[in-house]
Amino acid sequence: MEILIIAAGIILALMFNFVNGLNDAANSIATAIATRALSPIQAIALAGIFNFLGPIVFSTAIAKTIGKGIVDPSFLTIHVILIGLIGAVIWVFSCSMFGIPVSSSHALVGGILGSGIAAGGITAILWPDIYTVKFILLAMAIGGVISAIILVAIKTKKNEDWRRTIVLGFLTGVALIVPILMVTGVVEVKGIFAIVIFILISPTIGFIVAYFFALLIMRYLRNKNPVKLNTGFNRLQILSTAFQSLGHGANDAQNAMGVITAMLVAAGILSEFVVPLWVILASCAAISIGTLTGGWRVIDKMAKRITKIRPYQGFSASVASGGVLALMTSFGVPVSTTHAITGSIMGVGSTRGYTAVKWGVVREIIAAWVLTIPASSFVSGCCYLVYSTMFM
């Protein structure tokens, strides 16, 4: 019976990566399609290839976070993992059908949280220590205030309106201080706390990097021939889309790797948490097939409904979001590809002014971000209660 559950869990984990690729296809290719640098079929094929290569190029640190950093391993039974997957798959697939770009990573985190709490209560979750939480929140507040003061001073010196700048300045400081503290080794942010705070940080960093990168391009290339620029940036977008897909595959494909490896450890098949090669290859293949299938409704919203994207902006957005994913993958933090690219698209759109971005569409997307972890937790918690009543 246990072997059948493990087999079902592996299939379900790979199915999760498939719907991950189905929904997140838009993240890797939306800008390339919006600017017509690639046809939809070409873009999806390119994304599928580099999604496959991502986890092979990078480490498997995120797999360890998913498999060991959310629920106490003593509570992480094959039943908890199986039901967590079911909750995540239900949420991601439902959102894909309605064209809502959500974080598959966060859906999986929520699914495991929900089934873990249903199985062992609140104590089953690996909560961060209160000192780390207080330190990080204080650092974010101080970083935000300092950054806001600096930007207001710059605007005032230039005799420009600083009132809209103050919010951007504060968010910039809040978003940048945590990665700086992590890179310098001042503090280690991991587990559920890292996942939650990067819901805010990853789209903000994507916004900031894409915004200023696009402004630099506008400033230094403003006198160049527009036709030649568009042709050049369309070619560059092929490279930036490949880079972004590499980061997407590296970050998101590891979700299934972590779950499958945790299941094998819980069943006693593996003695320690080391991701086997066959798990890496199977997970990569599943997310690539999902991407090749294409989440067309999600692609339409990301590519066309947030803002109008020109070739240089598409290039800027892809580079910015790919950079965020690569950085966070190196630290083992499962961030949302959806958050990173949406923030980047908003950033490049904002270079043309506040009204260039359709903020109503953005609000719909952000609402789905906020709901994803609690919604998938609720679904998997309910599923676990039904499952335990019928089979345990």
C-alpha cells in the first residue's frame, strides 16, 4: 500500500510541475510575444528547453527548502506530502483555467502548510525565531526610510515633484535591504519566513531593476535609429527570454524535486536528503512539457493587458526578472516567477508614466498572489481531513 502511495505522490508531484509550466509559461515568454520578437510557438519551445536546463545548471538548494524547511520532518509523512500536492495542483490548475497568473511555488508551500497543520497542528510548522523576524522587519523599515529620504532629497535638488517618489523610495529600501543582508552574511533568512517576505521583495526588485535599466537604455540610445533599435532588441530578447526561462526552470522545477525527495526520505528509501539524478531529470521534463503545452489565457494577460511593451522594454523586463530568479535560487529561496516578471513589466511600463500601466489588471493579479498560500492551505487542509477520515 505504501509503495502505491509513493508512486501516486511521484506522479502527482510531476503533474504539479506540469501545471506549473502550464501557468508559468507566460512568465518566461510574455514579453517576447508582446513585442513579437518570437512567435508564440517559438517562444514556448525556447522556454521549454531552458526550463529543462535550469535545475541542471543551478544547485538544488530550493528543493531542500521545500522538502525540509516548511514542515518539521517528523510530521512530513508521505500522506501529508501527497495531500499537500493535491491542494496545490487544484489551486494552480483552477487559476490557469481562468487565466490568472499565480505562484506555483507558493501554491505548493501553502499546500504543504495546510496538510501539515491538519496532521500535526500549528507546532508542525517550522516557524522562524522571533529575534530574526524583529531584526529583519526593523532593517526593512530603516532601509525604506533612508532610501525615501535620499530620493526626496534628489528630487528636491532638481526642483521636481517628490510626492510620488517617496513611496517608490521607501519600497526600494525595503526590497533591497534583505538581499544585501543575505549576501553579506549578516543574517540568514530561510524557510517559511523567507518565502513570505519575498512575496513583497521579489516583484519590487523586479520593478526597480527593470525601471532603471529601461531608463538607462532610453537615455543613452534616444538618438539612435528606432527601426534598427527595435531589430537589435528583438534579437537580444531571444537571449533574455532564454536567461529568464533558465531562472524559471532552476527555481520552479525544484518544487517537485523537493517533494519527491522528501517523500523518499519519509518512506525510508533514502537515508538523507540528497536529490537523485532521476528526480532532477523527471522534474525538469515535467515542467518543460507543461511550458510547451502553453497557458494561453495567462500569456494573453501577461503579454497584452498590463502595459504596452516595446522591444527594449521587453529586454529590460526579462533581464531584470531573470536576475531576481538567479539570485534567489542561489540562496535557496523559492520565489515566484510570476511576481518577478509582473513587477518587471510594471517597471518598464512605468517609465512612460503612471497611466501607462493598467493598474486594475495589476490589482487582480496581486489579489491572487495574496490569496495563493492561504487558499491552497485551506484546500489541502480540507483534503487531508477527508483523506484521513476515509483511509487512515
